[in-house]
Amino acid sequence: MNKGIVRRWVAFGAAVSAAAAVAAWGTSASAADRGTPPRQETESVRGSAGGELRFPGWEGHPVRFDIDAHGTATGASGRFHVNHRLPDGTAFADFEAKVDCLAVDGRLAILTGVIERAEVPGMPSLDLVGKRVGLTVRDHGRHRDEIGWSWAYGGFDADVLPCTSGVPVLRVSEGDYRFE
């Protein structure tokens, strides 16, 4: 590639970056001068939805996630309930968490909560009470939303940080989530 073209693109990129930094600094400075904190709107995610797992070894397991969360990343409340059954309908896991963080960007939400009640007959030695877990919800309107959960990748060995979770891995086949 021509070195002159590369230099022009590098210079252009540097100029754009500098302009963006100055604009951001100017915006921040003016808000600070007025003494107003950044605005945080309260968000909410509500609904109940689920479907059947398609992961190897978990195919055909029905799961359902009931969510009633509201607030912001620095002050969220609400609850979520997770129900996982075996293909024959017997319980594998059922737990409920108190929401402690909610972050929403457009039609994508990440929430975390600390498990307060858990029954896990599918893994009787697993103690979930007190663990922080995360959910990710992608809202596609009235149906076919997607959901992901932190333990899909790392299990329950460690708590997740507030407002962190896995990518949506399940397109729900029944139910719906609403963002407000």
C-alpha cells in the first residue's frame, strides 16, 4: 500500500479522534459547570418466556425465565425466577434471585441478581443461595425474544460482577419480555 495514503488515513483518524475527545470534554465540562449530575433514567424489563434447550447433553430440556426488574445500574430492584425441567417434566433446577443491577441499551438488557431461594434436584450437592448470576435479554418486539445466562458458560463456580452475563443463546418459543 502507498505510504502517502497510509499517512493520510492515520492523520485523518487522529483528527477525528481529537475532535471527538474535544467535543466529549466540552459536553462534560458544561454539565459539570452547571452542577448537574448525568441523567439516569429508570428502565424496566418485565415478562415471562422460555423454550427448549438445544445444547449438547441438554436437548429438549424446557426452561423458563420470569423477570420483573426495574431501576438503573446503580440502583436496581425486582426479582427473577428460573425454572429448568427435564424432558419428562421433572424438576432439574428452580431458583429465584433479587435483582441488584439493571443496564439497558436500546433493546438489550443485562441484569444480575443474588439467589435467595434454590432447589436443584438435578445437582443436589450444588448450593446456589448467595450466588450472583446474570441474565441478558434481547427484545425483538412482541415475540421471539432472546435470552442468555451467565452460568451457560462458566457454571456456578464464581459470582459474576454486577450487570454482567453471557450473550443471548436461546430464542424463546413462548412468552415475551417488555422493556419500558
